[in-house]
Amino acid sequence: MFFLGVGNAVIGAASGNIGLAPYQIGLFIAAQNLGFFITVITAGALSDSVEKPRLLCAGSLLAAVSFFLFYLWRPFLLNLLIMFFIGAAMGVQEGVTDAMLLDIHQKRQALHIGINHFFVTLGGLLITGYLVFLQGSWRESLVQSSAGVLVLALLLVFAGTDGVRRGAGSFGRRIAFLGTRRVLGAVFAAAVIFVGIESGLTGLLTTFLLRLRGYDLVSSKLGLILFLSGIALGRALFGLLARRERIRGMLLALVTACGIFSAVLFLVPLPAPVISLALFLLGITVSSLFPLSITITGFLFPDISGTAIGVVKLAVPVGGIFIPLVIAGISRMLSLELSLLIFPLLSLLGLAVIAASGPLIRAGLATAAAASAGGTQS
């Protein structure tokens, strides 16, 4: 997941050094998300019937080769294809790791999933900071990342097997079954909103601080680091506090707090120290919205958790592309100030989705718990 964070941040971190135009950055992001979209559901479904370490080994090998080849040669279309494969490798890593953690850990699963996603944030933070340390030598950082993920792939060869063969029926039958579960549709809709909030805030905070609060380039980046640090801390903290019976309540509390803090930050002129505190607290409230959505999906569908989590993780490319595009459209047609109002509005919408799906979630968790208890007794 650390290297997934590296892959996620590499476009933004290296685009200036490569000399990419805005439209080329957009095409890279689209290609990366297309690769992710295809493999996250495929790898998630395969993880219910194929040994997960083997899938992660294949994804890590693909990431190692793709990192090494990225802009080894200059043709744009060739590198667009390589970025597609970077996204595909990220989809395998994202689609398998959480399902595997649910298998390994029978207790405190939310904590382990929260820590897992903490390393995504850490990877993005470190690759950005490392590029500064290397004075922009982005090719060197990618070659080193390639070597690191290659070592990881070799370790996974000797990781043994998990011995899990839980997925019943074909991929089509599992998808057909999940398609009838309204609770999964509700969790997916909430996850799209949560991913959109996180990716939109990450992309817009520095612009907000520069244009509307008078920050300079350095201090605006420090503001983003405060926000990301809040995300990192929150993922560990709320993973530690989460329990099966508390997760829905925690989601309601976090998305409510996210709406309040985002409204205060964007609507109220605050002094710089208070802005710093608000950024950090906003990161904490955003931190566990998506990881807790994944955890609750694993609890709802324990026998086919890989397939179900893969479906929910389709929210990453959907929310990560659609909602920022909406924000960009509002900003272009109206104003940046008005586009920022989408964050408290999205928080309110996410709150409504989780609140309305309460009976479905409670019933689904009770059914899954009863089935698990019956399987244990038998």
C-alpha cells in the first residue's frame, strides 16, 4: 500500500519536472484510473478463489516494471500506456490487501485496514518530499521505487499460501448476487462521496490557500501537509477505536464533523493559526470515511469479501474523477469560492445516505454474524 501511494502521487509530484501540459496530466490520470478500474474488481473477485499472496506478487511485479519504464523513453503515447499499467498494478494491490487482512485478522479488523490505508498516505507524502530532497530527480526516485517494489514481489513469492478458498460460484454468479443487495449499493454510493471529498480536498486546498487566504507557495504546501497528516493520524486512531457495532455511528459522526469543518474553513475568514488547526482537524474527519466503508463491506459479505470490496473500491476511480470534474466545472463557470461549497454539501449527502441505509446495514451485519456463528458451530 506504501507503493500504491507512490504510484498515486507520482503524476502530481513529477509532472512539473517532466514538463507535462495540463491536458497531458489529465490524460495520465484518466489512463491510470482506467487501469485501476479494470483490475480492482478483477483482482478482488479472484482473491476469493486464488491465493492472495500470488495475486499481490503479480501486481508488485507489474508495478516494478511500470515504475522503471515510466519516461525511460520520451514518446507521450508510450508513457500513457505505461501509466495505464501503473494504474492496473495499483488496482491489484488495492483490490487484494484489505480482503487478505480480513482473512488474517479475526479481531480489530478496522484497525488493520485503517493502518493499511495510512501507508497509502505515507507513500504519497514521502515520494513528494523525497523529490524535493533529490532536487527534482524524479527518474532516480522511480528507479529506486521500482527496486523496492521488486524486492516486495520476491518476498511475496516466499510468503506461503493463505489456504483460503471461500468464493462460491463463478464471478458472474457472485456479481449477480451482490447486485441484488441494496445495502452494497448504499455503501458504494457513500464510498463515491467519501472518495470525492478526499480527492477534491487534496487537489484544491493549496489553490484555496494561495488564492483566497493569501498564502505563498511554501506555506500552502505546508497547509496540505497538515491536512494529509491529519488523515494519517485519523486512520490509525479510528481504526483503533472501531468495532463492528460502532462503525455506522462513527461514519455518521465523521461525515457530520467533515461538513462542519469544511464549511467553517471555506466560509469563515480565519486567522492563519486557526486555519492550520482547521486543516489538521478536517484531515482527521476525512481520514477514515473510505477505510470504514471497506471494513463494513467486509463484515457484510465475509464469504465473498474480495468481490464485494472490489465492487466498493470502484468508487475510487468513479468518485476520484467525477466529483473533481464537477468542482472544476463550477469553478470555471462560476467561481472558486462557490465550488468549495460542494464539500459541506457532499458531507450532508453522505450523511443522508448512511443514515437512510441504517436498517439495511444493521440487518446485513446481523445476518452475516448469524451465518458466521452457525459456520463456527458446525
